[in-house]
Amino acid sequence: MKYPEFFDTVESIKLKDDLANILGAFEEGIIEFTYKDVVKSAGHSCPTVAGAYLLVKEGLKELYKNTLPVRGEIKVLFKENLEDGVAGVISNVASQITGATSKSGFKGLNGKFARHSLMSFNENISSSMKLTRTDTNQSVELIYNPNSILPHKDMSMLMQKVMKNEANKDEKILFGQLWQERVEQILINEKEVITIL
């Protein structure tokens, strides 16, 4: 499986999952997600997937400081409806990492470890995402704005040719390379694109 090398340079997200520990899935319930993991799940790498990853990573750092975040004990809120814009893409990434789901998630064992009802949409927030610890009720809101990382000047022209099936092989390859170069710059310059409120 070949992919851009920068996928492996992005800081990973490590969490503790008590359900995974109880059921013997991962020793001590320690789970680590990489950017490559969420790309495989999403099926693509783009500014939205990168932004979702950064939102969760930076939000968990702010909430848990020097302790491991606890997967399954994190609420995730969005201002948009699930069907709006890229809310679905971002929520899928957040769900994969935090375990939070709206209705479809795990219902729990003997009243513990439930994952459903931890994610909600159309909330009265002004940020891109709000994360809340269920144990302390501490919250953090974050805004993602990648507009400072501009696409290459040839991106628009190449995208039109690719979408119209008019691009040759070299142009298709170049389009993908330039697309991923922007994603890499977003991930490298996370302090420019993520604001913690």
C-alpha cells in the first residue's frame, strides 16, 4: 500500500478504552490512532479529514492535559446538522477516534461503556466542534479554518480537467500530488488553522 510519506509523520492520538481492556482487545485498553488510520476509514485525505483529525487531537490535549483521554467518555457536539456541508465527514473522524456516536453506537454492558448518545448536531455553539468530558463535565470548543493555507495556483484548472475526465495521466498524478501538498501544509501548520476558544 503506497501513500504520501507525510501520513506517517503526523502526531498520533493515544487513548485509553476501558471497554477494549475489559474485552481483551488491547492490553490495558491503550489504543493509538494515526492520521493514516482515519484516511483509510474515510477513503481519502483532504483538508476536511485533516481538520477533523486536528480538532480532535488538539481538543483532547486541552481536555486531558498530561493524562490519556478516555475513549467512550467524550461528548462531541456540532453546530451544523449531520446532513450539512462536511459535518458528516468530520463527525465520522471524531466518532472513530473518540467512540462517540449519536444513535448507532454500542449500547453498553450492564449499564457501562455505552457509546451512543455521545454525539449531537444542531447545537447552540459558535465553534467547529465542542468536546466535553463526561467524568468532569469540562469542555473545550475549537474552530478549524484552513483558509490561510492556499491551494497551488494550478489546482483549480487541474481539478476541472480531472472532473471532466479531460486530464491526461501526468495531470491526474500532479493533481493528487498538489492536493496532498496542501493537506500536508495544513497538518504541519496546525497552530494557524486551529483556534482553541
